[in-house]
Amino acid sequence: MAEALGITERSVYAIVSDLTEAGYVLKERDGRRNRYSIQHHMPLPEPTGRERTVGEVLDLLVGTKRRRRTSGRAG
């Protein structure tokens, strides 16, 4: 993720940690690795004209229908 975003691994870790703490990402231990699940149903914290979910925003950013895969590695 760091390479794809052009930021440091430390920055990615901090962002993922913040999202995990806020409840937007779930972190599960899988052996020696961590698995992360995005909580697509969570509403965004900022009030907008219409309440949008994290999944809706991701769909807009990606420009395609959301993939059903909810787990992956970060870092």
C-alpha cells in the first residue's frame, strides 16, 4: 500500500491504525500476520446532504462496483 500511495510504511500503519480505532477497519490476527476488513456499512463522520457509507465512497473512488472481498493485507 505504501508504494502504491507513494507514502512511507509508517504513514500507512498510522492511517490504518486510526481507521481501526475509529471502527472503519477490523483487524484480526492470522498466525503471524494481520488481516484487515473494511466496514463498508459504516457511515462517514461528516454530515453531508445525505448520509453516505464507507462502501459508497469506495465505489465512487474505484469507479466500479464494489468487490465482495472484505479481507486483505495492509502494509
